Amino acid sequence: MPDAVSLQPSRTDAAARAAVVIERYAPRSLSAPAAALARDVVTAAAPPTPQRAKALLFAAGRLACFAERVGLELDGALLGEAVIERFVVVGCDRLSPASVRTLRTNLRALARSCERYPEPEPVALVRERAKAPYTEAEIAGYLRLAGALSTERRRMRASALVCLGAGAGIIAGELRYVRGSDIVKRAGGVVVVVCGRRARAVPVLGRYQQPLLEAAQFAGEGLIVGGREPGRRNITDELGRALSADGSLPRLQSGRLRSTWLMSCAERIGLGAFMHAAGISCSQRLGDLAARLPPAPEEELVALLGGGA
């Protein structure tokens, strides 16, 4: 049986077929000079595949057609940044936003390939990924460690740290400002009243409600995770170290606690099933859609995310 690699066309064959595509490019919608310019600049780019050649030819042809319409000369100066941006703003009014972005990307690639000394492309930065959530057993281990600390004050603060993170998704910058009085029973459940730039009321997941209520009662009007002034020092680091003493458990991180809450909420609302049915793999546009929806009443949020008290 022939090797699977040998069945695939070589890169040289693909580049040769791309050259044929470029040579035969002469659409009826373009004048002969416009088509010639498109062939020249795409030839200089040396696309590796016929598909890439077709994409670059389409972009160059659209730009050349625009240049003829507005009276610009058909030469390499068309690939200047100013002309490309003018084309994007003025000459793409009938195209979808996705098509316009693709055109601009391809034209910029052509511009770089035609430069004698092109500037280096920007280094791709690592995309931040969601932190892995903790398992139920790991959360139970942290709560068990919290309950075994030496003093009641430390036990209550450590328990509140875990419950606020995994039970309500409160991030590290908000934890230090939460007071015991911000944990209240209402709307049929338990909510955390978060103040500051992203003020909101967050329902607490059912399994975390009772220990969080106990910690809130102990703290009263004071800061629930400790300290006298929120800005003095990050006391959550000390609590995190205390809850990372067991070698069988991973280090406690507020980001992973929030991911645990996010995962629990996603399962409750069926987010995975929805995204699979919609064919969505990235939530980039979900925020735009959510902004158009009316805010849910607190009772509905509690019933959906927090459960009964």
C-alpha cells in the first residue's frame, strides 16, 4: 500500500498549479490593465496553493477596479496603506464586514510581498485561555482544609474565599471589598451584592450558601476575607497559601475558582448544548447578542443559577 504522504501533492506541484491560476486570470469584469496588475502583484507574492492564489487575485482585482473608478494609476503604489484603507472605507460598501476584513488582510499581505525590504510581521502573542476548573473533590478538599485551620477567624475567612470564588465567581480584585453584610438572603436564594465598577448581584450556588452565610454572619459589617482596609494588602494570598498546604491538592487560584463557577453555571443553563447546536466554538459574538437582551430579574437569576436558600 503506498505511503499516505506520497499520495499528497507536493508543495512544488501546488505552487505550479497556483502559477497556472495566476497566468489564466482574466475575468470579464476587469479591464485588461487591471487584470494585468493583479497578475503581477500576485505573482510577486508567490502564493503556495491555487486557493491562496485565487484569494489574492480577487483582492487585487477588486482594488484595481476601484482604482480605475476613482482615477488612480494602475501601479504598485495602489498597495500603499492609504489607498488600501480608502478602498476599504469607500469601495467595499456592498460587501459584508467579514469579506471586507478578508480583503484588507489579503491586500496587506500583497503589499508586504511587493516591498523590497518588508517590515517583519508582528510576533503572534499567546492567547489567554480559560483556567481549568477544580473538580468537586478538590473543592471539598479546600473546604475541609478551611474547616481545620487553627482559629475560627481563619476558618471563616478561608471558607468565604472558596465559596465566593467557586460559588459566585467573584474575582480576586473584588474579593477584598466584599463585607459580611453584602451576603444577603433574598429573591428566594442567597446573593452577593458586588460594588464597584461592575456592580451587580450574583446568586450563590446552592452547595456554597450555608457556609457562606455562616462566614458572613461572623464577619458582620467587616470585610469577609479579612483586613481593615481593602487597599492595604492582599490578604487573600495568605488564605490561599493556607489552603494549599495539602500536597494532594493543586495550588488554590482565584482564577480557577471562578472557572469552577463558570463551568457550573454553563452546565445549569445548557450552554454547551446551545453552542453545539448553533455551531459556535468561540463566544466572541455572544456578548453582542446578550447586550440586546433585557436584564433578567433577580428572582429569575436566583432560580436559574443559585437555587433556593
